[in-house]
Amino acid sequence: MNFTPNDLQNIVFKKTLMGYHTFQVEDVLEKVVEDLTELIKDNAKLKEKLEDSQEKIKYYKSIESSLQNSLIIAQQTSDEIIANAKKSGENILKEADLRAQQIIDESNKEVLGARFEYERVKRDVEAYKIKIESIIRGQLKTLQNLDDHDDKDYKAV
């Protein structure tokens, strides 16, 4: 770049008979055209870079948005998994408590059944004992009657 805005304002052209010095004006104009052409090219390059940067920003913002959505979904999924695990754990505990209560109830029924059976066997043994005692007493009476009858027969002879 040949000129700055301040340089252009401070240019003083030499005067000639027909106006300003032609070579000097043409030289300045040529340099201004070069500078302007270079500025236009730089401006176009910068616009391309700006557009490219804006496209990259859009791309990265879309990636950021996708990542944020993914994180939200992952958080929601983990929350659901935790909630489901808690529910599952509670259900397992409830089922275990219910099964334990069923086992206790069945055991209590078996104990009651065993007690009833014990009482029945005890009554049967008592009844059998009474029956045997009755039979033995009857046998004893029969033996005593035989002894008494034998004594009478023996005395009668």
C-alpha cells in the first residue's frame, strides 16, 4: 500500500501551464488505483474468511446444540434408569417380604398341624392306654374268678 488517507490529503501537485503536472497526477492516480485494487482484493479475501468463519461458527453451534441435546437426553436417561432401578429394588424388597411372610404363614400352619396331630396322637395313646387297662382289668378279673373257682373246686374235693 502506497498511500494512507493522510498522505492523499497532503499531496501537492505542481502547476504547469495547462493545469497540474500530468506525469505527477498520473503517477499518483496509478498508485491510488493499485492501492484501491489491493484493498478490494483484501476486502474480498476478508469477506470470504468472514463467511467461512461464520459457516464454521454455525457448524460448531449446531454441534454444541447437538451435544447439549445429547447431554440432556443422557441425563434424562440416567434419571430414568436410576428411577427404574429404585422401583425395581423396591419391588424386589416387597416380593421378598411377601415371600418371607408366606413362608412364615406356611410354617405356622405346619406347626399348628403338627400340634393338632400331636394332640390327636396323645388322645389316641390315652384312649389306647385306657382300653388296654380295661382289657388288663378284665383279664385280671377273669383270672381272679378262675382262682376263686379253682379254690372252690379244690375245696370241694
